[in-house]
Amino acid sequence: ARKKKKKTIYLTFDDGPKKGSRKIMHIAEQEQVLISMFINGKHDYGSAEQTATYDSLLQCDFVELENHSFTHANNRYEKFYSRPDSAVKDFIRCADSLGLTNNIIRTPGRNIWRTKSINCTDIKKSLHAADSLQHAGFTAIGWDLEWHFDNQLNLTNTGDELIQQVDSLFSKNKTKKPEHLVVLAHNQVYATTADSPALDACIKKFKTADE
């Protein structure tokens, strides 16, 4: 039998620290899997609870903290990316305020990649800002697959359905980097007890598939 190529799945969570962040952290600790959280600076200062959550994330060996901008573009994305210098300053402000030492970022509201081997911009109007971020020394990581949620912050597909999507992308070689797949999830979804078991079960299945 031909040996299967080893595949790597990156679990990434945007918009922390939020109410779901601790649940995600505990699942990562319990399953001993490394995850990435892309943090917004303004969320860290949103409340004493969020600041305490960030401090806990800092202490966790299974969470890598990355930069998701300070303001999250105030959810006015077109304006944010039309001013590249301001966008760069927003990411620098986040790094400075949170003491982030790596240069890995995820752009709010955009699936932008700027790495040594991948250059991809989902919306052309963001091109100049994306290039400016790279020139400022940032490495932008987008995603291959998003775990979607609805307006009530409930997941819209099951963990099994997500795993089927992962398998499909791998089999069709549709990931940005062959044999590597980045999953985008969001911290705020796991504030509800209903959705954290789905995440836990999904991670368990990813792990057994790897054996």
C-alpha cells in the first residue's frame, strides 16, 4: 500500500479575547493540540474579564497568539483598506499594546495571504494595503476553510460536515499550500455550551485521522 502523505491542519480562531476564548483554550489543553488565536487589541481592553482572559491565554502552552489588528477596522473594511498607512499603524498598535513578538497577522474582513511563498488578495481594492503590511514586516495568513456561524452565533454546519469539507479540499488539492489546510473559526461562537462539544469532537476526529 502506498503511504499516505502526512497532512497538517491549522486551527485558527479570530476576534479574541471573547467569551468563548477560555472554552477553546481548555479544549486545546485537554486535547494537547496547538491552536492559533488572532487577537484584537480593543477586545483585550473591552472589560476586566477580557483582560483576564488574555492573561490566561498568554500562560497557555497550547495557544499561539497572533495579531488581528487593534480596531478590527471598526467593521468598516473598505475605508480601512483604502488607507494603507493607517492600516499598518493599526496592526503596529495591536502588536505594541499586547506585546506580541511575532509578525503573523490576519486581516479583518479579508482573506489575504502574504507569505514567502503565497501572495493572494481576495478583494483587489485591498491590494495596496496588503502589500504595505508585508513591506512593514508582517506575514499575513488567510484561510482555506471557514467554519461558518449564524446571527445567533450558532455553528451552521456540524463537525462531521467540516471534516468532509477538509477531506474534499485535500483530495482536490485546493489548499493554498499542498498538504496544509488552515481552518478559520471564531472565538465568540464557543461562548454557548452547544458549540464547544462540536469543536472538541472535531479535534478528536482530526487527531484519530492522523494516526
